[in-house]
Amino acid sequence: MVEIARSSVRTETGLRPGDTTFEALLGTGEPVLLKGFAGDWPLVRAGLRSAGDAMDYIRGFDGGRDVVSYTGAPEIGGRFFYNGDMTALNFRAGRQPLPEFLGAVAAHLDTPASQAPALYIGSTDIDTYLPGFREENDLVAGEAMFERYPPLASIWMGNRTIASAHFDMSNNIACCAVGHRRFTLFPPDQIHNLYPGPLHPTPGGQVVSMVDFDNPDFEAHPRFREALEAARVAEMAPGDVLVYPAMWWHQVEALDGFNVLVNYWWNTVPGFMDTPMNTLLHGLLSLRDRPDQEKRAWRELFDYYVFGDAERAGAHLPEHARGPLGPMDPTTARRLRAELLGRLNR
């Protein structure tokens, strides 16, 4: 196991909900760990008593819908990833009742980690699958930012599992409710040193690093040493909350026989805005393989129209002539999307 620097994540102790806002916490552009911030949740208190009490508490909110669960053989060591030759994933997915999944986890609480199957439920919408849960366990009610930009609240459950390093396109509040977790985070500029895998298929919907953090192959991935120098590690106990910005890479390790994490994803952009991933995919189609001289010219155009000041490109034009160079609104977005679809379908 490679030792990773453990002193970089800013940690706040003694804060309680209402003492600050998540908008302010994200203003630094850096991750921050809030020790014990969700310590008053009933789920946290149940988990501190026992894994069984936590499972019973969760069962009490079961809405009766089958959940999507993931199962891996003991040999994968909890790391949901690709098989050896990357022809498939190293786990299987299926649907099952939530109590059945929890029963499977309970059956292996005392099984040695090397012999237990990897069991995991990821990104499951709380309001749909656990109605009423957020009335007792919630962090975002009442904050003005979330009235403008409602977050997606999800729950993640399982035993000792590893979500390989990846990025999300949304800001994140991650609440460690049951068990312990380790987040290893990297700023967005470390993508060059993390060796991203295929765009699809992916183990969890996002591109993941190909590096095995427990046993890195520095011959195949030499720049990972540079990534380690930039790593920020957050060791989370029940009740701890980690807040970090969109696009930060993060590996997540669930460290106990039963673990539960609740998270909130959100972006402070209007809903009519498209996902930048579509732009990236179209860039692969239209830009990547052009001559270097042309790519440099297109980089200047993107800096001018996209990555620079949003008002600069249209500032010298009459307002009526700016079109998509002016402020984006639902009508302009709809027209631009229709134009793009027409061009792509030619």
C-alpha cells in the first residue's frame, strides 16, 4: 500500500448545522471536512449502536421498490473495476428488494474481508426509495442556495468496497452516516497524472483512474507519483461531512462491514444548460485529430467564446445582434440546441 499525504484536507471541528452555509464553504474552491456535522442524525446514532440497528432503521423507510445492487467476488478486494483484460466489468448488477440486500450484508458482517463478496448499492434516490427518511436525516433544508438549485439527495450502502478515482460534474456534500470512509481527492489539473480509463463502459457511469491505489504500477503509470504529491485525504467517521467542488477527482473507500453514505449533488447553473460532456464528446469527433496548427487556432477561439469573460465576445455588438453571444436563457438555449441537432443530423 502506498502512503498518501494526509494533511491537506482542511478540517473544521465544532461547527453545527446553521453555523455556516454550504455556499460559503465552497467559496474557497477546496474540499473541507466538517467533523461531527451530521452527528445528531438518528441514522448516525443507530449505526453507533450497531450495524444491525442501522439496518433496522433503514428498513423502516423502505418504499417497496427494488434497488439496483452490485455484487463482486471476494477476489476483487471490493474494488469495482474492469476484469483482467478489460473485456468486461468485474462485478454484476441486478435488482432486488432492499431488505434482501441488507440481509446479504448482514450475513457477511463477521466474514473475513478476504472471503466476503463485495456488496454495494450506489446513488439511490432517497425520496423515491426511502420516503420520509429526509424528514429525520437532512442537511440542506432551509438554505437559500438550495431553494434556487435543489440538490439530488442519494444514499450509498454496502460493505468494504472501493469506488475508483473519478470526477463528478456536480458539487458534493458527502455525509458519512454509518461506518468509516476514506476519500482521496485530487484537484482537476491532476487528470494528466491519473491515467483515466475508457469513456465507456465505466464501472459507475463516470471515467475512472486505471491506477490501483493499493498497488500502483509505477512503470505503467509513472506520473501517478506526481498525483500523490497533490492528494488530499479525508478520513471520515460516522457523522462527518465532506464538502468538495465539482470536477475534483476522488476515490472512495468504505472501510467497515456495513457502511452508509448520504450525499447531495447540485450545480449553481440553470436547468436549461447542457452537460459539458456532450461538448467533450463532440470535440473528440470534430477537433482532436485535426493538425496541431488548427487545434491551436481552435483553442484560441474557445478561449475567446467559451472560457473567457462571458460578456466579452458580444460586448461590441448591438444587443439585438448578439444571439447566443448574449446572456443565455431558455429560449436562446432551445434555439441553439435545435441548430446543433440540425447540423449533427446532416
